[in-house]
Amino acid sequence: MPEIMVFAAEGRTLEQKRGLVKDLTEAMVKNFGVPADVVTVQIVEAPKTDKAKGGVLFCDR
Amino acid sequence: MPEIMVFAAEGRTLEQKRGLVKDLTEAMVKNFGVPADVVTVQIVEAPKTDKAKGGVLFCDR
Amino acid sequence: MPEIMVFAAEGRTLEQKRGLVKDLTEAMVKNFGVPADVVTVQIVEAPKTDKAKGGVLFCDR
Amino acid sequence: MPEIMVFAAEGRTLEQKRGLVKDLTEAMVKNFGVPADVVTVQIVEAPKTDKAKGGVLFCDR
Amino acid sequence: MPEIMVFAAEGRTLEQKRGLVKDLTEAMVKNFGVPADVVTVQIVEAPKTDKAKGGVLFCDR
Amino acid sequence: MPEIMVFAAEGRTLEQKRGLVKDLTEAMVKNFGVPADVVTVQIVEAPKTDKAKGGVLFCDR
């Protein structure tokens, strides 16, 4: 605890994910004063057929 | 914002998803008075091995 | 199943919520072909101190 | 209702999942006094590239 | 990890919650083979004005 | 999109939350290359009676 869930459309590289989870965790440590090793991050990726903005799927934009 | 997450077992067609996100977004616009383009929808699909009702996986029903 | 979670800032009336859950459920029935009574909707409201867009809390906008 | 979401790294067998959803559902029935058939469980699995603890992806640990 | 989120309507006692999180955690340990202290459980409670089944809010049922 | 949900026990100040959402958003912009104003963050706080680690509620630890 705390747990961070990131809901995103697919398409990021491993390098992008590696950097993201590191920086999200540091933001939690810095601001909430928790040790890094209690912070979990899960990226919940959706295919572009499964995510929409403005009522339009990302695969249709 | 607002964000809508739909947790469902896999097995819907692209056409079903396309219709769903359109209608969910319209429901948000109509009832909460927000512009469509601030509404995001993510469908979080699970394989039938990963979702259960009544304690029984969908792959076993 | 399916389950719909709506993540929103607080501030809607009961009438708005009543209309929203009705319309979201109808959207699910129409597009995914499920009976209404298997659809659950939960509105996860956040105080304006607990939700942000563009890195700025809603209480500060 | 209630809905249980389990966020986990991938790598469990069907047998493990089958046992988990059965036991989680029984825990809900026993403690919250609801009938089993209103309890849904969804396991939201992440590839080891998409989940981190302590700021480090599981694929890098 | 793993993280368990329970989405439920409000109205349970502290004793019910205490029993639930204990049993959910034991179910995870037994079936997924993880130590208890890496399992987190969060109960996300909704007022009866914020949760619906079959398109009808719990406060209206 | 992307949407970040932070599941945490209650007890942080407004200043801590203000700093957190700013830093989480910057982490998303830097690593995923999205503009800040498409990033939403919602902190889903639980009373200490509603969150557990190791099967024990935070109010009992």
C-alpha cells in the first residue's frame, strides 16, 4: 500500500514502462512518505479496440 | 473525467464494443452534463479462466 | 457481470445518479446482450481534494 | 455485488485460479452474508513487464 | 501484490470487515502461494445512492 | 487517458495530495509522451477500517 493502477491504451515500450513505474514510485515516496518497497504499480493495458475517448474507440480515431 | 471502467468476460465483437462505448459516453453526457470528449471508457476484458460468478470460473460453467 | 465502475469527482445529485445508472445499464443490455439484472454499477466518487486533471486538483482549479 | 477484483502478475495455473475464486467467494458469503451467486470475481492479470514493486518491474527482478 | 479490491455497498460492521480481509488474505496465500504480508485488501464502499443493480440504485430498491 | 488510480489509506494532507498528483502527472508526461491535460488522477482513499495488509486492518495494526 499504496497501490497505483495505470489504465492506458497499449503501445508503450518496455523502456517507457520501466521509467514510468520508477518515477511513479518515487512520486509516492516523496509525497506520501512511504518506503518504496510497499508501493506497487500495475499498468492495465487495453487493446485499441477496448478503449475510447469521446465515445470513439482508439482503433477508430 | 469521469472515467468508466467496464469489467467483462472476453468474447464481444468490435461492433459490440464500438456501440457500447458510444452509448456509455452519451449516458454520461446526458446525465452528468459533461462534454463527450472528457469521458474515457476502458473495457477490462478477462479470459474465461480469469472471471467467476458464484465461485465458479466462466470456463467451467 | 459485467461490472461498471464510474470514477468521478463529487457533486452530482441523486437524480443525476439515478438517471446515469439506468442509462449505463441499458447501454450494456443493448450492446452486450446481457439481462439487466446481472449488470452492477458503482460510482466511485472522490472529494475535489482527491481528483486531478493536468496535475491540478479539482479543488484548486 | 459485491465485486472482487484481484490485480496480480501473470503466471498462475488454471487450478490455482479455480481454487482462488472459490475461496474468495466463500469468504464473502461467510463474512458479508450474501448469497454466492451475487459475488463476481475478476482476476486482472498483468504481464511481468506491466507490474512493479519498489519501482522495479517484475520482469527485471 | 497481489492486490484485492472489494467493491461493495456500505453497511457492514467492523467485525464483518475484519473477518473478510482475514479470510480473503488466507485464500490468496493458500491458492497463489504468496506470503500473507504482501497481500493488500481495500474495501471500496459506496453509499446506497452510488451503487446499482439492474439499473436501480440500492437506495431505491 | 491514461488514468491513474491511487488506492491508499486515509490520512494525507491536502498539501501531500497536491504534490502527489503533480508528480504522478509529470511522470506520465515524461515517460509516455502524453500532454499533461489528458492525464487524470483519482485518489481512492479508504478509512483505516477498510484497508488491510497481511490480513489485518490498518485500524488494528
